[in-house]
Amino acid sequence: MSLWIINGSVWDEASGGLRKVNVRLEDGKIAEIAAGEQTPETGSAEVINAAGKLLSAGFIDMHVHLRDPGFEYKEDIATGTRSAAKGGFTTIACMPNTRPAVDTPETVKYILDKNENEGVVRVLPYAAITKNQLGRELTDFAALKEAGAIGFTDDGVGVQSAQMMKDAMTLAQSMDMPIIAHCEDNTLVEGLFVSEGEFARKNGLKGIPNESEAIHVGRDALLAEATGVHYHVCHVSTEQSVRLIRLAKSIGVKITAEVCPHHLVLSDEDIPGMDANWKMNPPLRTPRDVQSVIEALEDGTIDMVVTDHAPHSAEEKARGMQLAPFGIVGFETAFPLLYTKFVLTGKWTLGFLLKRMTADPARVFRLPTGRLEEGAPADLTIIDLDCERAVDPSTFASRSNNTPFGGWKLQGWPVATIVNGKVVYNEAAN
Ligand code: DOR
Ligand code: ZN
Ligand code: ZN
């Protein structure tokens, strides 16, 4: 069964602009990318007319929370992957802070099987570094890898013991697997929920210091140097972390990093009040930190954009800033947010943004996807770059709608998403 996407445009790096193409998908692969001057003979193939739309390799999000198993009232694999598809993502890597945590081969298999049956995008599961993510005992890395885990992380919490982290890195390195780290020193953050900065000062709150993140980044960069492991830093949010990652990269440590859209577009000074939709971990930092992570993404110190999609129920978020859980949903606003704030303002090229959401995560995690080339897997996103629309959280495909971006007027909305040659989201059909 073949599918033609006709009259679309792709980013052309050589000319720094758009180029018209017709793309034929067959047997789960991009079979042909033809110059778009004339309409091809499509025969009996299914046809999508992408006139006036952008075609991109499907977006890849290496940091998401699907909440399945255990917290299905927030999200599950069916709703989470539909939310991803609606945001243009075709591959997502899910975090193990579920209930039970992903610390046995059975739970890895549960996720892969459930996605096979109910999911609509590719799901790559991470497994926990320590049993139940308690930081006390390593999981069985070999069995978890064998079951299909693609890396190890205790995301949601930092690995507090340096010895535990060193043991994890040594073992991961020996089996050619990456360690992915949520960097946070618990002794510096206890009971705190916003960062040190203007918002904390104005509201008489003690703030989370930047060092709580950077202390782990520095410690782990040293351990990564000593062990030779591929070490990936989650959701970088501070100037100090950026400085350490830049230094470690410059001396050849195998360190990579990610940043979230909210840390690129929001600072603590944007928080409108005690509203838990502005509460996430790491917290929104100062404008100076925001500038640092932007520059780090621009110069390659930070390799990719991830959403840290973290759904929570309305009831949980209504508990108020202090008591509500950390986290915001991210799939359905990521691209329009960054396109509007960085590409339409002339700060980034479209090609740069697409690369940080496709080819770069694929390079870092050695995935076969993330390329719009003949022979590559048929994972594509079709985007209406001219469409401007206000964010309406009530229309999210996610089961949750905890976002600070409600009402924001954004431009550049995904309209169709194709995974392995199959249309899994089509706005026209919704
Ligand atoms: O904001 C966050 N939400 N940060 C985390 O580290 C965990 C995540 C979650 O699981 O809700
Ligand atoms: Zn985290
Ligand atoms: Zn996370």
C-alpha cells in the first residue's frame, strides 16, 4: 500500500528556504522524494494534498511521562500517544516513574505490548536505575535491556549517592547503554517549589537554588569522564549547568543534554501568581538562566528539545502551588510555541528548530528515524505554518490539560502525523 503526499514543502538547508516536493511512502519507508514541480502519477495510491504545508521528519521527544502503568487517571498509553501524534511527535521515550516503576523486564514488556495494541506512535521505554527509584539498589540492567529498555534513568528524582551513580555508569557503559539524569540534590530543595528569583522574593518564599541542579551535573560529568559512559542531562535549566556541560564537552566527555520549551520561553518573572500550572521541576528560573539555555541550544552545548510532558489531573493541580505535583503537559504546544517565539521572530531558522526536534535526538540516541530521506522510516509530520490559533487546553488529546500556555496565540500547528507509513493523526478528519 503506498501513500503519496503531494505539493508539500520541505526545508532546504542549501538554499535556506522551502522547496516543493512530492513524497511517496511505501512499506513503512520513504520510497521517493520527487521534485514538486509537477503532480506525480499516483495511480491507486492514497493521496494527501499538502499544498501550502511543511513536511518534516516526525518529531522525536526523548523525555515524556505517559503515567502508564499506575496513574492512568492522568494519562495512559492510548491518550498519551494520541497527544504526542497531535503535537507532531512520532517517537517518544517514556520515563519510568510509574506505579510500579519500570524496574523489571515485565513492566518494560507491558509498555511495549500495550503500545503495540493501543498506541499510535513509537514508544521507547527507559528503565529505572534503582529499584522503585529509591536510590538504594541497582536494577537488573542486562534483563531490562534485553526486554527493550533503551537507557536508564530515575527521572522524577536525582540519584543522591555518587557511588550509586558511578556503579550505574560503569554497568551501563559495559553494555553500551546511556544514563539519563534528572539532576537534583535533595538536601537543597526540600519543601521548596519555585526557584530563587523575583517571584520568590515578591511572595516571601524561600527559593530552589540553581546549585541544586548544577551540583549533580558537575558530579556526574566527572563520573562520566571516569567511566566513559554516555551521560545525558535532563531538562537543563540553569546557567551553571550550561557552563559545566560546555566544559565537559570541550574536554571530550560523552555528555549530551536536553532543554524543554518552557525553560526556553518562560522565566520565574512570568509566573502570574500562585497557579500550579506554572509549577514544574526544574522550576522556571531567572531571565539570565533562560538566556543561557537558549544560547546553549544554539551553540550545540544542549543537543535537543524535549517536552518533559508531565500530565497531572485538574484536581491535583487545584491543590495550589505548594501542594500540587510538579509538571506540565507539553506535546501539543511544543512546536507552535518554539516556531512562534524563535523562528517567526527571526532568531532561528526553521531548519534549526526542526533539527533540534528530529535529527539531533536521533543522532544522540542512535535512532533510525528523524531524517526526511529516501530509505528512511516513513515517520512524517505535516505542519500548517500559516495557521494561527489560541491554545485551548480543553481540546487537548491528552487526558490532562495542565499548561501555563492556555490562551496564547501561536502559529505553526501540526495538521497530520504519519508513523511507519500510517496516518495516525489528521486534523481534517477530527
Ligand atoms: O515537572 C516534573 N514532572 N518534573 C519531574 O522531574 C517529574 C515530572 C513528573 O513526573 O510529573
Ligand atoms: Zn526530571
Ligand atoms: Zn521528566
